[in-house]
Amino acid sequence: MKHLVAPSILSANFAWLGRDIEMLNESEADWVHVDVMDGRFVPNISFGISVLKDIAPLSTKFLDVHLMIVEPEKYIQDFYQAGAQQLTIHIEACLHLHSAIQQIKATGMKAGVAINPHTPVSALEEILPELDVVCLMSVNPGFGGQKFIQATLQKIGKLKKLIAETGSHALIEIDGGVDANNAAIIVGAGADVIVAGSAVFKAPNPKAMISQLKNV
């Protein structure tokens, strides 16, 4: 399978969000990555359910929603109704992870778990067979434009091995610091999905940058 590209609208121009979604529709992007932050789990606030509800009818791409919030299990149904097609929650933010994953899948959404840079992939062993995607944070979550953490490359290898050992079919998604300079290395290490925010939306030609990331 060729890797997927998921531009993160956290870096989009919110004064022209409809225009940026249309650009993504016309691009080689596979998913639209939607980062939801609450100012508690991460030290930043982004946007929530109402913005997703506005985006969903405009987007022709798969909506990949990443909740960087505490108690994500309280909002599963709300994000489903707002248009999320995949919901990823943080292992560090969810006390009853298996139950929350079951709730996500019961809606018909695909289910993912994200882990922060300090969390070992071994923490996912028991839940991996239930997952559609694992999002490895390659920066400390909360802000766009950070530098890629190189140790993530070894983490991808460990996760790929664990996925095979557990019989999981989960995709490996890398989120944070991905750009044209390191995308080929990340994909070569085993990533199935690369998330790119600043690299896309700060590029002189975002569509061309998406194409470049898609064809590394």
C-alpha cells in the first residue's frame, strides 16, 4: 500500500478555512487531519465540535480526527455526529481505553490510539488488535511547527514488529515535524500515514507540497 498523506488543518488559515478545505479536496491528500486541543491535556486550545461540523460537508476527504483532550470518552458520540470518520484518542488521557475504543467502533467510525513521545509502544500491546490506526507523536503535542524527534524512527520499527506479533492490521501514522526533508526516511522506516501541517500550509504552493509528500 502506498503511504497516505494527511494535511493537518491546525496550520490552515482560519479566516479562509473553506478555501483551504477546497484546496485539499483538489489535492493528492488522502485524509484531512483535524487536531482538537482542550488546553488541559496539551498547553494549547484549537477548535472543537462546531468547527468539525462546518468542515464535514465541505470536505471530500476522509476526516481523521485526533483528540488531544482529557476524558475523550465523553465526546465520542458528539464527534461522530459532527462528521468524524476516524477518531483517535490518547492512551495517556483515557483511563478505560478498551471501553472507549469499543464505543468509537460501535458508532461505525474507525478507531485509533495516539501515544506521546515518552510513551513506549509496548503500552499498546493488549489494545493493538482492536485498532485501525496508531498515531505516534513525533513532537510533544500542543503546537504546530515543531522539530521532528529522531527517536521516532526506531519507535516505528518497534511498533511494526508489535503489530505483526499481535496480528493487528493497524496503520502507523506519524504526526509532528514531518516535511519534505524527512518524509522519505519516515515512510522508509515503515510509516503508513504522514501528517503534515506547517510543511503544507506554509509552503508557497500547498498542493505541490502535498504532491511531493505523496510521491516521496
